[in-house]
Amino acid sequence: MLPQAVHKTINLNLGPGEYRRIARTLAACALSYGAARLAGLPDLYWAVITTLIVVTQPSLNQALNTGRDQIVGAVIGALTGGIGLVAILYGAPRLLVFAIALVPLAAIAALRPTMRLACTTLVVVVLIPGSGTGASPFERPIDRVLEIFIGAAAAIMVALLLPNRAINAAHERASEIVLTLGELIGSCLKQSGDATDRERLQRQSASAEKALDEAITEAGREHVIVPLQRTSADVIDTVAPLLTRLHRDALFLGQAFAANSPLNGRLSASTRQALDAVSDAFVEVSKALAATLGTHRGRRDENIRHARASFKILKVATGRACESMRHDTVLPFVLDLLVQDFADIVATLDTGGRS
């Protein structure tokens, strides 16, 4: 029996994205192996290795860049090795030729690590003798470049046909952001937890915002192969700047409380109760919007109706809280900003769904 910790470690939670990546890897390897075999190349494993390096990249852009660097690195290594072979044919010591040729390639790899295949290709071309008697020493560098080209081309082709669907990742990150910010706003209003917990929520939201921007950029590249339907599920590029604004205003709320440390002491019982209601309303709206922004499309109309209803409750609760804080100007102002942020997000998702 395996320990419980080991069971948790090897527990596979595979979704559509993971199955797509598995299918992409297997298809790319089969394609590169078959193409290299049809071309009659001697070392088929080089094509498959290159395919695995390229196709397992987490994004289409990285796959394209890695495939390009693999091919360019192989060409540079093969050309350098070919020059070295000419020197060897004229009597230069093989090891000395390799050492001299390795210096510029090592410098290239140091400046651009993805070009390290140039060094590997040099090793194969210069230090490993050609197969068969009477074989040309230049056959190996040509074969190596062809094998790597086939491997990279197969990986890129399959990556284009079976992309990661970064649009799904974008929706997941957007859902995470609005949920995290709702929790942060609720914590600030109730002054629950501690500053460390609120800082954690701020960092989590900032990290998710960065991931959202990257996913939207990647989805734009995938759009060439996988057209995005412009529905309420696909207005994520419009929602992204609204989430950034919401994050900024949520930080403003925290600063408003921090700058007015005696604020809690000045709040009446009725105002404290009103702010608690506003806090709960913000959390509820964020949950509804997180569900709407998520990748699951089946209950989307129901989720947006829930978001609209939750927002109405938030607006009423905020109005009551602001009415009870006439003596304060900062906090009602920040609450109005946050309500407007949520209003814009709800409106964007709602109008997008009817477009």
C-alpha cells in the first residue's frame, strides 16, 4: 500500500485541457517519427526528441519560439561543425577543432539558452564518426538538421491544430481575480482577519492579473487557428481593464481605512451593521460574477441573472451605508467607485451576451 501522501501526489485530475495536451504530444510524436522514417533519416529519435521539446511548451507562442530556436541552433551547430570537418580533413586534430568551435557556440548558448542545441549538434557532427565505410563526413550534419527540422515542424503543426485554448485560461484567471477582490473588499469593510491576510489577497489578485494578460495575448495568437465567438463568454479582453480598475479601487478602500485608524471607533452600531451588509453584498456579487466569468457555459444565463440581482442588493445596501456616514466623505466616495466598477463589469457581461 502506498502512503496517503503519495496517493495525493500521484492523483490525476485531468480535464479537457490536459487531455488536449496529451493528444497533442502523442500526435506530434507520431507525425515526426513517421515523417523522419519516410525521409529515410538514420537517427529518428532526434526528430522525436525535438518534437517533445517544442510541443510540451505551455503556450503556442513559446512553442513557435522554441521550434524556431531549435532549427536555428541546429543549423548554426551543423554549419560550425561542417567547417570543423573541413579542418579535420586537412589534418587538424579532431578534439582541438571541437574545442575551438565550441567557444562561440557556448557564448551563443550563454546569451540565449534556447539556442543550446547548437552545442549539441556540434558534438554529434564533430565527435561522432559518420556511419558506414566511405560515408561522407558531411552527411551527419545534413541529416541532423533535417531531423530537427522535421521534429520542430511536426510539433508546430500539431500545436496550431490543437492549441491550448488560452481563452479558457483567461476566463479562469478573470474568475479568480473577481473572487479574490470580492473577498479583499469584504475583509476591508468588516475589518476582519489581519493585514497579512489582506496583503496575500492583493498579491494573489496581482498575480492572476498578470496571468490574465498573458492568456489574452496567447488567445489572440490562437485566434488565427481557433476563431473566438464574440459572445458574453468571449468579452474577456473588455473585462480585463475593468478588473484592473477594480483592483486599484479595492486597494484605495484599504488605504482609506488605514489612513483613518480611528474610523472603526467613530462608527455607530447602525453604520457598522450597514457596512457588514455591504461587505456581504460585495462578496455575493463577486461570487456571481466569478461563476459568470468561469469557463463553464451551461448555466451562464442563470449566473448573469444572479449577478444582476446580487448587484441590485449591493446598490441598495451601499446607499444605506453611505446615508449613515454623512460625517465621512472618503469612505462613501470609495464605496461609490467600487459599486461603479461592479456595475460596469455586470453591464459588459450582460450586453455582450445579447450582442
